[in-house]
Amino acid sequence: MRGSPLFLCLFSMSCWMNLVAIAGDKIFHFGACRVSMSMTEIRAGFTAIKANIQSRDPLRTLSILSHPHSLHKVKSSDRCCITYQLFTFYVDKVFKHCRTEDSFVNRKISSIANSFLSMRRKLGQCREQNNCLCGEESMEKFKQILANYEGLNVTSAAMKSLGELDIFLDWMEKS
């Protein structure tokens, strides 16, 4: 019985650590899909590099994610589709071209990219199961985002899109 208080202490500590890790996750509803993600981890990583990334943006008057094709006007039925498209956009186009000479910034970008890759995988599985389709309006909004991105050189567009990540994160949290 002498070992039982130690075991109880270790077991309690283990449960507490798991609870703390889970508490950082938030459940998001994207149409018929529900996906959990650690928004605090992504926000912390982005906050740590935001000033650095935004200082690299030479075109501050142009926006890739904002008006007139705002995400905030996407129908709730299209949220699954457009969210998946934006995760794919960031994973396939943005993060691949966001490299700096600063290893700290690169590690943060890599961490955010890994979170997005995981979210895209989870949301993709849910989309397939629930047959989430894109409406015409959300397809037009996404086409405009791509046109805004492709109108710039690859590196500038990637840095600008990464610098606007908070627009996407805010949209996910508010919707």
C-alpha cells in the first residue's frame, strides 16, 4: 500500500495533463461537419510571427481574403466547402512559399501548416461522409481569392496570405 499514494499522484497528474491538452481544443461546426482544433495553439504561433510576416508585405492596400468578396457573407450551408478550400489553399499554395531567413519564424509557419494539414484531412473525411457540396456563391468567392493570390508574384502572395491568416481564423471563430 505504500506505492498507492505515488500511483494515485502520478495517475492524477496524467489525467490533468490530458485534460489541459483537450481543453485547448475547440469544436467548429462547418455545415454538417464538426471538427476539433486547437485554435489557441494556431493563434499563439501566428501572433508570434505576425509583425515579422506583415512587415514583408509590400502591397498593404490590397487584400486577398477581404472585401468585396468577404468570407463573412458565406452561407452556413457552404461553410464546410469553403473552409476545406481555404485549408487546401493555405496548405498547397501559401505555406509552401513562406520561407524566411529566420528559423524561429519558419518553425512557427511549419507548426501552423501542420495544424492546417491535419484540419484539412479531418474536414475532408467529414465532407466525403456528409457529401458537402459548394454553392455557386461560395465558389465565386473562392475563385476571387485565387485570382487575388495569382495576381501577385508567388512569394509576395504567400506572405500576404499568411499575414491575413487572422481574417480566416476570426471568420472560423465567429461563424
